[in-house]
Amino acid sequence: MSSAVLPTYARQDLVFERGQGAWLTTTMGERYLDFTAGIAVVALGHAHPHVVAALTEQAGKLWHTSNLYRIAGQERLAERLCAASFADRAFFCNSGAEANEGAIKMARRYHYARGEGDRYRVVTFAGAFHGRTLATISAANNPKHLEGFGPKADGFDHVTELSLAAVEAAVTPQTAGILVEPIQGEGGIRVMDANFLQGLRALADKHGVLLMLDEVQTGMGRTGKLFAHEWAGFTPDIMSLAKGLGGGFPVGAILATEAAAAGLTAGTHASTFGGNPLAMACGNAVLDVILEPGFLDEVTRKGLLFKQRLAELKDRHPNVIEEVRGQGLMVGLKLKPAVSEMVVAVTAEHMLAVTAGENVLRLVPALTISDDEISEGVNRLDRAAAKFDGRRG
């Protein structure tokens, strides 16, 4: 069927009209078990009653005023996120790409304000994904995302080896910061070693540069901690958030220490829609649920259960599944058959999953998913994997 929509997505021929928890229903009345959650966005599941109530109440009062005026919900969410993290300041935008753009600008401006305007370069890593703007595709340096868009934006030094020696070699007198994902989502659910992340903190301190964490996908409870870097026991200077922050409503944020944020003064950065009352109602509602006592412990428990069941699945299908990766409810299956073929097989079982780099099937269900739904998802993956058992890796 032809469409006026620009064909930049390889869309599946499915149209969903309703969602409830971990389930989606098509316009044809077919139900699908959702292990994609809008690519780790619908953190509390579809149509979570608390988020729906908060959005509905706010929609009846006020949608938008712009940041020319104070926004009560924005001030409240900023205070709560800072209280629950390393940060002293928050800036709200609409997406992960915007949050990462803002983080890069913040790092450059930090040095500029200190009289070091020549320090503007950022060290980034192979396999990274930071968004689709010109700056963020240049930061990630993925040839597929760069092709046809002209020269790369200047200011990024790309490290292909995940070693502290390689990172230190990339740091120069022009370096402003280091930008890293605690777990590379698009890159294949590659979990960064805690010692490596701690080493990056030490390197940043040694060279006087800022450590920036892209927690767009890993943040907001996805790994069983509010933020993934908490597992490694260190703190960044700047952190980008989005995806799960709004529970499905577009919200992005930059969190930073007072020192790191000091360069962004009035007029240096802005967003028309960022932090508007609707977005903040959703963000505060999501945080209400995630910060409930025991919620994150349950994510950790369910993540361990999920990985255990997937390990059993790997044992049953050794010619299909090569490795189980991830943390919490951010899990990947490195496959031997093409991941695109597995997505087709999984969809045929009325289950949704998404691809990632290194031929990985990404599984990022709602954090509220039940044990029974995890078991049902594994059963559907089992049936999908069985279709490839006759092949040899």
C-alpha cells in the first residue's frame, strides 16, 4: 500500500490500535506480546493507569507555555531526578538525540567558560549510537548512518578498541570529554565492564575532561538500577536521558553537576517544546512508579529470571543462539542465523522484538512485565528458534 509518509523505515505491515501492559492489538484484532516496548520507551507498559491519569489531568488544564515562563512540573521533575542521582542541574528536551547534542554542547561550553575554547573534541567508541542528528551520527561514526550526508561534523575522535590505553591515546589537549554508553544498545547489547567504566572516570579526572554517559536506553530502571552506571559504582559529570523517561511521551533530559553545567547560561541553549507541562506530567508519573519501594528490585529479579530462561533456550538451540547478553530487562541474543530472519520468525509467533548490531536480537520488554509473560515470551522464542535448528552455524 502506498503512503505519503517518507519511506525512511523498513516497516512491518502491522498497524496497532490498542495496547495494555505487555500486549498490543492490531486493527485486525490480533494480539502481540511486545518485547520491544517502542525500543525501550514504554517503560511501564502500554496505557499504564497512573501515567494515563497524569497525562489526562494535565491535558485538561494546560499543554504548552514555552520556556519563557516557569513550569512547575519541570521544576519538580528536575529536583526529583537530581535528588535521585549525582546531578545538580537538569535540562529538558524531546529526545535522546537532542539530549546528546546538548551534552556535547555543555562539555564544549564548560571549557570555553574556563578560557579553554580550543578544548572541543569528544572521544567516542566503536559500536556507539547517540542519535540521528549530524553531530550525533558523526559521534557514533557508523558508515551506514553517515553515507550521503556530506562531511562528518568535526570534533570527534573515535576509539575502535575498548581499552583504557586506546582511550588515553585518543585524549589530546583539545579534548573536552569522553562520551560512552554503559551498555551499547544499537551496537549489540554490549555491556561495558565496570572496571573499564571506572577507568574512564579516572582518565577523565587525570586529564581534566568531562565524562559523559549516554543513558538514553539504559536509564530509568532498565537494568535494575535507576541508572546503569550505578552498578559500576561511579558517577559521570553529564548524563543524557530519554526513552523510558516519559513512558511513551517524548521527553529527553540532560543531567549534570553544577560545575559541568556552569557554562550553559541564559541564551546559550534552548528548546521550544522541551519540558512542557504534558511531558513533565508523564515524566513525574513514570518516576512515581519507578521509585516505589521494591520496583527496581523486581526489575533485577525479573531480569535474572529472563536471562536464566534464555540460557536454557540457548542450550536447546545451539545452532541458533550463540550468546545471551545484557543486564536487567535489556537483553540480547547473539544469533547464528541472520537476525532479520529471526525477527520474521518471532513476529509469526505474534511476538515483537527488535534488531541490534553484531547480529543480535534485542529484547527490551516493559519493566512491569510479569513472570508469566516472560515465560510466554521465551516459549514463543523457542518456537521461532526451532525453525532454524536444522542449520549449521
